[in-house]
Amino acid sequence: MKLAFIRSAYGSLRVHPASPGSRLSGLSRRFLPPVGATDSRVILRTASATSSSGTRPKLTIDFGKQPEKEDGSECGSSVSEVIQSTKEAMEALQGRNPAVRPLLAILQAGEDDDVLQINMKMAGKIGLNVTQICLTKECSEDEIVEALLKLNDDPRVHGIYVHLPSTSLTSRVLNALKPEKDVDGITDLNMGRLVRGDLSKGFVPPIASAVLDLLEKHDAPLEGKTVLLVGGEGPLCLALQCLIERNGMVALKSHWNSSILQRQVMQADALVLLDGANVDVPPSWIRPGAAIVCCEPTLDTDEHTFGLSSKSGLGSLTAAYRIHNVVRNCSRWLKEQQYRPWHLHSLKLQPLTPVPSDIEISRAQTPKPVTRLAEEIGLLPEELEAYGRNKAKVQLSLLDRLHSQPDGKYVLVAGITPTPLGEGKSTVTIGLVQAMSAHLKHNSFACLRQPSQGPTFGVKGGAAGGGYAQVIPMEEFNLHLTGDIHAITAANNLVAAAIDARMLHEATQSDKALFNRLVPSVNGVRRFSPIQISRLRRLGIFKTDPAALSPQEISTFVRLDLDPSKITWQRVVDTNDRFLRKITVGQASTEKGQIRETGFDIAVASEIMAILALADSLEDMKNRLARMVVGTSRSGQPVTTEDLGVSGALAVLMKDAIKPTLMQTLEGSPVFVHAGPFANIAHGNSSVLADKLALKLVGRDGFVVTEAGFGADIGMEKFFNIKCRASGLRPNVVVLVATVRALKMHGGGPNVSAGAPLPREYIDENLSLVAGGCRSNLKKQIQIAHLFGVPVVVALNVFKTDTQAEIDLVCQIAKECGASDAVPCHHWAQGGRGSVELAKAVDEAANRPSNFQFLYNTEMPIVEKIRTIAQKVYGADDIELSPEAKSKTDYYNQQGYGSLPICMAKTHLSLSHMPDKKGAPTGFVLPIRDVRASIGAGFIYPLVGTMSTMPGLPTRPCFYDIDLDPVTEEITGLF
């Protein structure tokens, strides 16, 4: 097989000007052609008894030159055997993975070619790639470490040979070398593995393997015999001692200046000389028939260089073993890329009665280090980006590594129409996953949305679950997390700033001035940027030379001509701030009269949040960000972020946010937290990417449990019609969360208000109200799930005020209404143990055949898609579009957006548009006030009634109870 070379960037290539034939030095790459044969030296000798004269003169052990004949000596035959064995391993490896080509990287000081040549020669016989990194001879420790770290991180490199002077092999250098790539076995970890006898992950130093190989081929068996190691210190000596003793021989160590060296040599059955090729040893010292192996030092000018000469026969055998280690490590690496079975260690819970506050429970449990959790669920170290001890981003490369791995089962948690207090979908999701993983021992993953700080400091509080079913640490979960929402805020407001700035500059500059500033001359050269070339092509201008544009083309290019009254993009902030719903901008004199009305949305309502949740790759997110429409020109054409020239910058701001964040539950089950769109004003689901990553990690028989916001009429409908279309995923079962409290409200109970005490009807047993709620709202939500052909399991989230009669009644009626099963859940008070029966019911339902289908065909007209949702899901008689909504619908059809799915913005407190209408209202007409488009996210969103995209604060927000102890830094008041 022909030897190939790989050119990769480990630093700039510095060429020193000199005469022809000058060398490349510094941090440079050496790429040399295959070399010819090199001399071989006999390094294994058997001592004779005496000379012919009977005298015993001083003898110089001189292993002279011999013709290269790799099958004609012990060393030659060993090389051939190792090469043949490695070839077979290589053929087996490439038979399974034809595209893989193992690569050995040699890191050395100076430009001596000997080491490269002998390793290239052996690699050429196998079909390996070899690359050489030459540092200067005076290289510093920092330069060595920097080069090693680059090699460690390069996935193409499967073995690193550090050929440096022993004085350069400091503890810092050895610790910098990744043990998994240390094919010479010199790191402390690999040496420790060798001493312990655990070579499943480590490597035997090639030179030690070569010496042992030669000893084993000695004429007389050496088992039980004594081998004396003379001279030398460090890893090689230690490795030889371990290997010799492990092979049934006795290893002794001595130095050249030892006073008992003569006696030790005379008693030894084999002699290994570790630091000298020409050593004067009296023949009388050597036992007849003793084996002698000389580890010749390299012919480098530095006599302390660690390694072997390329002209040594032992050097060929050592190189052969090194190549063998590289192939072995490549095979190991490929095995590690495959799916790894889970070894999840659950955290023990000791539930207390009465149940403490959420934050007290969270703080009482010590989470596993996120690195340990990642290892338990089969993530590779390089796939993790830790953010402190308790959370980490996960690389999307996981999807490529596990692309052939079958997905697990997909479970959606939705709910009935909630009270303003919420009914515990997040808590049920976490309790279910804890039950499956910690108690039933199924691989299971929860996928949750990141909470907005609006509700956290407003009315609802956090979203980490509650009681003994939480994501921990709950403070980190509810506050900032890994900064994704802040990234969205920055990206969103960059677009808003770009809009207003562009309108100002267009209003105050001529076409020529705009063009000169948009396409400036740099060093006398004027060029379009790639994003500007994209705009030119969309305009039908296929010129790349700025000087070639006509005045009309320049005008068309530089003027977006946004209509201020038709700008749809608003600024965002992650706070409930009602006074930002409508604002006026541009009032400073410096803005030259460019005054207009606009407003703020809450950050999670940004289209960028929806894109984050629906994108399936970094490239997909970048393309979606570029397609976002921010307004309309005066000529009626949509203006995108790519037209503004800002879409590339948005991708840069969002490049880390696209990676899901790994956390854990109170019982140590894994959780992905990613994206957080509201369900009433957006599509209300966690990210496609989090679900896809989790489905690969759990394996064929595992479970991924994800949650949809608010009631099934909102979050679940959008999960099916929007998220499942984008992801291509299909759920196996729906878990529908209900509470006795909410069912009583839908059965005719009095209003429930946040912050006010619950009326007596919700505390005392009332079977009539429970039955009314079950036969109205619960029944309708089960029917909605069945519209999509998915089985339903009802999870009754039990509160301490619920009576057994009420619990039994809910479960009975739920089954009568078509649920596959209905199970009371006690996870809030008991953790996963309280949801074991729910987990069993979900497992059974998920194994039943389903007949998933979408509610509507996207090719239907926009109005008909809205009508289908209103009638089949909400129970409306019909819809009524305002004149503005009708005009917008016509415009979107004209622009080619008519085939997008629908994302209804509607109150979550009722199936209808009227929050006070509980149960399952009928006989109403659904008013469509406005219709907007999120082209980047990929949906049309009609606004029903008076929906607001910026919540407000109540009289007494949650922040009254949130505080920080300045001594302990502990947070209080979060829930």
C-alpha cells in the first residue's frame, strides 16, 4: 500500500531564506518522500566461553554492520512477524472502516531525519500515514506543550511519538500528552497501567516490547532465568523490569559504576545494556550462552536524547511495535466512537414529611459532577464543554458519531387546560424519568425548556420541577443557565439596531455615499463581502466587481427602503415589563428626526428562540437566521436579516447557544435543557436537537421524555404540527397531565387566581366538580391527542388535598374517555418511586402500534389551516379574520409563504379565545386579530383575541421573596 502524507496546521510554516536546499525549521511541518532501505545492526549476541588462545582479554562488545536481511536474524524475523501481525490488524480495521487511515505524529526538536525515516519505512509496509512536527532545538516547554495540545485535539492523529531530549520530558510535558495517544507509553498514567498489569487502555513502550521479543527468541529458554539491566533510568527501565518479571524471568538492576557489577554480570543469564553501543566488558564476566541486548542511543548530537538510531536493528523492531500500537489505538478509537452502554449510578433520595421547600430539597442533594454523568451515559470527553461542576454543553458532533444508532422511544408530556398556578407538567416529566432510570433501570432522558426570568421573578416562579422531582441545582437551572437566552437577546437586539441604523443612513446619504461606505476601498481595493454578493444575486445582479455596477444597480443594492410602518421586528428583554409594550425611538436630535413607534417582546418570544428550538444543525440555524423577515420595503418586498448584512453575525452570537445543556435530576437521571419558547405566543417546545441527541444516547430500548407547554390544545398541537414536521420524529405516546384542582375548575368551580387562597371547593372533596371537569376538558384533550393517532396515558398529579375517591374517579373516567391508562402519581412527595406505575403504563403504551398523522396538509390555504385547528382542536364553529389579518394572509400567499405550518398565539387558560370560558366551550367563532410570519422559524402565527407578547408584573411578584445571603452566597425564595 502506498504511503500517504497528511498536511495539517499545527502552526505557521516558517521558511528561513538561505541557499538552495535550506531546511524548514521553527514550528514547521516536514513532508518527506518514502526513504530507501537502511542499515541493520545485529543487537542480539550469544557470548562464547573463551578465546582460542585460552586467554580472557578485555572484550569490546561491538555489534558491527550486517547486510540488511530482516528474515536472517532474530531481529529481522521479529520485525517481519510484527509487521505481518499489524498488517492483518490493519486489514481488519479497514475492512470495517475503509475511510480510516491511522496517523502517527512525531514531535521532535531539530530536523534530524533518522527517526522519521525508520518509522516511515515501517508505516509504509502497513499503509499508515506519518507526519513530523519539528520544533527548534532550543524550543521551550511552552512550545512543546502547545504542540502536544494541538495533536491531542486533532481527531486524525491516532498516535504521538515524543522524540525529545530527556531533559525536555518534564512532568508538565508528560502530563500534557494525552495518554490515549501516547503510543510510546511514557506518560505517568500509561506507565502506571503497565506496572499494574492493566493494558486494556495503555501501551507497552515499543522499545521494551522489542527487547522482550529478542529475549524470548534466544536459543535457550529464559523462563526462570535472571536478566540484568545495566545502566539507564526512567520509563524504559521500569517497563522492562515489569515485562521481564511478568514473563517468568527475574529482573535485576545495576549501574556501570556499581562495585558488584562483575558478580551480577557473571550470574546473569541475559544482559540488557540500556545506555551504550560500545561498552568495554571483560569476556570473563559473561557467562557462556548468555544473551546480550544493547539498546543503542540515537545518533543525535544530544547524547541524552530519548530514542533509538534509525540504523539500529533494534530501531526497526521498535518502530514496528510503535506502528503496531498506532493501529491498535486507531482500532480502540473506532470502538470508542460506537454507542456505549449506560452505567448510570442513581442518587439516593430520602424524602421527608412534610415536604420541604423546593430550594431546600435541591440544596440537600449533591449532584454528580457533570463529567461523571456524561461518562455514565456514553458521552466522550471531547463532546462535553463544562460550565462549572454541574452543567455542560454537548457537542452536536454526537449526532454524526451515533448516526447509525437506532432511536429510543419518544414520549411527549402535555396537559389539560391549566389553572393560572400550573398543573406540574415539568414535575411529571422529571418524576417519570426518575422512575424509569433509577427504579426500572431503563435508559431515560428528560428534555426540558430553559425557563425565562420573566415568570421566575413574576408569578409562576421557576420551571425546574418541584418537591422530589427536580432538576438540580435548581438555582443554576432557573437563573442564567449557560447564557442561551442572553445570546438570543443580544442577537435579536443587534437586528433591531441594524434596522434603525440602516433607515437613518439611507435617509441622510446619497446613493454614492452609501455605496462608498457599504463597500469601502481597503488599500486601494474595493470588494463586496460574501453576504453582499448574496444580496446582489437575489436582486438579479450577477456582477462581482463593484466598479461594474451601473448607477441604477448601485441604488437598488444600497437601498432597502424599509417602510417604517411595516417593520415587524421588535426589541426583546427577558423581564416582564408592561411599559415596554409600546415605545417611541429616535427622539434624540442625533437621530435627525427618524422617530417611530415600536415595542419590546419578552426574549423567549423572539423568532430567534423559535429558530434555536427548531434548527437541526448549525448550518440549518444559520440559514434560518438569514431568512428572517424584519419588515417590508415601500415597494412591498420583504426585507431579511441577510439583506441587512447581519445574519452572519447572528450565527456567531448563537454558535454556542445551539448546543444543548446537560444537567441532572435529584436522582441523577440525565436532563437536556435547551430553548424556551412560550407555548401561547410561540410553539412552546424544547429543541429538536436536544431530543435528537437524547434519542441516540438512550438507545433502541430507552426513553426520551419531552414536554410541551400549557394545555394539549396549544403545546401538543404545535409539537405535532410544527416540531415533528421540522424534526421528522414521531412520538410513541402522550402523557396527559391532570390535577383534581384543574378538573374541579373545568367542572364549574370558582375562579383560581395566583396569589389568592384557594376556595373551599378545591380543598374539600367534591366528586361532582371532578366528574364535570373529566367529561369536558379532560375528554376533549384526550380526543385532541387521538386526532394525531397517538395513544394517551393520563398522569394524575396528586396533591395532598386530593381524596382517594376523587383520584379513583379521575382514573375511571379517563379510561372511559379513551386513555390507554390513567395513573395517580406521587413524585412530588416521593420522587421517582412515586411514579413507577406511570412509568410502567408509559412503557406498555409505547410498545403498542400507533398511527401518527398530521392534522392538516401544509399545502392547504393559510385560512383553511387556521380553520382546521380552530374547529378540530379548539371546538370553534368557525373563524373570523379582521381586515388586517385578511390583508396579511393575501400578502403571505403572494410572497410564497402559504405552505408554512400554523402557530396559533392564543390564551392558554381556555380552549377558546376567552380565558374565563372553562371546560370544553362550543358554539363560538374564533377571532383572528392579526396574522404574522416567522419565515426563519418556518411558520405563520395568527394572533387570536388580545394576546400580548410582553407579560406584565402582578401587584406582588415573586421577587419579593428572593434574596441572597452575602456570607454563604445561598439564594432563598426561588421555587
